[in-house]
Amino acid sequence: MTRFTRLTILSAMTLGLVACGGAKLGGGKEGAAQAAFQASQPTGRGSKTGQSLVKQALASGAATLTLTANCADSGKVSLAFDATQTSTDGFINYTVTYDACNEDGQNEYTGTMATSIGFAFDPTTNSGSFIIGMKGKLTIDGDISDSLDANVKMTMDFAATSAHSGNVKLVLDGTITTSDGSYVYNNETIAIAAGELPKA
């Protein structure tokens, strides 16, 4: 009887462990790119967070500044800006800290990313784009339970930074690692679905 009880408890614990947490991130290179794009959104949207954080930092005139805002669904995101750290590449550099930041209503990001933003203009098409650099590691919890280790630059149209849905075209350069694998991008164009993460 004791052995049966132990096996029953062990089975229940195992089922409980399986039930906890979400699926791993899937989608290969595209899935990793989607996760990085999703992580870039809290400081790139216009309502609760949005570029308002970057704009507030630049408009404040302060040499150093930390701003915090609520994420779209729950949690917080903080942006630490230090203008005394000069950039020779024309990029604006700041650090983004995610505190259970949930933008899609399904997944929370936690961790810190060294982030940079620059601008590119194509005179042949009269169009502009953002270049967002991300370096750091985040955990994802919710429908997806995974990690995102990135050292990547993403180039996207200005409109993409406020995309909650639909397809977005990114040009990626660098590396992104998830439990699904480690992916190298060499100025590679990838189309992703905004506002969602693929499950394995």
C-alpha cells in the first residue's frame, strides 16, 4: 500500500510539473525573430508605454534619467538613459528592464536588454526605418516558457514599431538563441507575425 501511495504522489507531482509553464518557443529563425521583435515593443508603442519612453528621455534634457511605465497588459518596463555615454555610431543607447512585462495578454518578459536605436533613410524610396539593437537575456513566461538571448540589430519600417498584429518585415543582423536553437542572421530579411509567439 505504501508503495502504491508513493507512486500515486509521484505521478501527481509529475503531472503537476508538466502542467506548469507553457510550451517552448517554436518557429525556428522566424520564431526567434518574433520573440525579439515582441520584446522591442514596450518602448516602441504609443499608448501606455510607446516611444513615449524614448521621447520623454530625449525631451527631458537630463544627462541621466530612468523612466518606468506599465506594459500594455500587465507588468512594467523601465528605460534607463545615460547621455554621458557618448555613441560614435549615431545610435541612442539605453537599458530596458522588463518586470513581468506582458504586451500580448499571454506572455511575460523579465530581464534586461542593452538597447540602442538609430534611424536610416532610403533616398531611392523616400522611406525611413528604425534600427533597434538588443543585447541581453530575457525569460518568457506564460503560454510560452523559454528564454531569449539576443545580440542582434533589427531594421524595420517606422510603422512596425506600433504593430499589434499583421505581418511585419524585419532585416536582422546578429544572433538570437532560444531553447529551440541558436540562429545567426546576416542582414537577413524575415517576415513575422506581430503580436504573437509561435509554440513548438
